[in-house]
Amino acid sequence: MIAFTMILFAVCVFGISVAIWHMDPGRDSIIYRMTSQRIKKDQ
């Protein structure tokens, strides 16, 4: 059961990473707007 949970978690993390990697900056997505505003605020 623990091994199955670890594999499922790894697949989820990999999927999220690929989704963020392929995210189009020109597309008005909520995640991109939130992160870009935060980066501008930090500078």
C-alpha cells in the first residue's frame, strides 16, 4: 500500500511539473497570473 501511494505521488508530481513546463505564458491562465504577479511584487 505504501509503495502504491509513493508511485501515485511521484506520477502526480511529474504530471504537475510537465503541465507547468508546457504552460503557455500568452494564455491567460490563473496559475500564470498569480505567479507572475508575485514575481513582480518581489522585485
